[in-house]
Amino acid sequence: MDTKMYVTIGEAAKESGVSPKMIRYYESVGLISKAARSNAGYRYYTQNDIQAVCFIRHAREFGFALNDIARLIRLRQQQDGPSAEVKKIVVKHVDALRQRIAELEVICRTLERLAELCKGDAGHECPILHELGEPSHAARFPSAHRRVPQHATGCAVRSDLDLR
């Protein structure tokens, strides 16, 4: 194997902004192809592999689930007309984000109201603690536990479908 064409997992992680552990995970779930291996068993990655990891990272930054990312990757590799299917995935994701934003706005207003009601003194009575202890919390805020996408900068994805 000509290692000049390949980089180690550490170098791939540095270039893509994704940890080696996540690169191994993406490989294990089939989002990227199995890495080439040296005679000693070390993983080596190509620029195409790194670009795929960057694509995944950017899609995760936009909050896409792994199953949607897998679909986007397959569509990205197609030569003929994946645009309609890509748009369906994105529109569905936008709808979910708008729903999540609405839920977060309700949560924010509720917490603001509770903060106003709380005396913030040394007393034992606290409306915030009372509200957080209510069993109806999960029914009112069903996705309050979901991860909120974070923005990060990093590698460019060179493709027809740049998700940045």
C-alpha cells in the first residue's frame, strides 16, 4: 500500500474536525467505507474518506439523524436526479426543526415565568423546583431531552450537495 495517498485516523480526525472515535463509529455503522489497513493493522483514510466524514459532520451540525444522513450519502453518490428526494428529506427536517423551535419557545416562556415567580430567597418554597417535579412535564415538553444542533466551522465538502 502506498501510504502517501493515505492519512492516519489521527490526521483524518484533525482534517475533518471529528474525533477518531467518531470516525471509527461512522465506519462501523456503514456511513463511510471500511478503512484501508496497513500490514500492522492501522487504519488509513483517503481524501474522499475525509470529505465523507466532513459531509457527515456538516449534516450532524444541521441536526440530521444518522438514518437521514445515510440516505443523503446514498443520494449524493447517485448520478441521476436525487434532488427531489433530497428536498423531501430537508423539508421534513425543517418541519421537525420548526416544531422543536416552537417547543423550545414554550419552554423558554415557562422558565421565564417561573423565574419571575421565584423569590430567590432563603425560603424553602420554590415554584421552579415544584414545576420540575411535576409528572406532567414530559407530556407538555415531549422533546425537551433532544440534542440541539450546534454550529462549528471546519472542512469544506466538495460535492454537488454542499450542506453548509
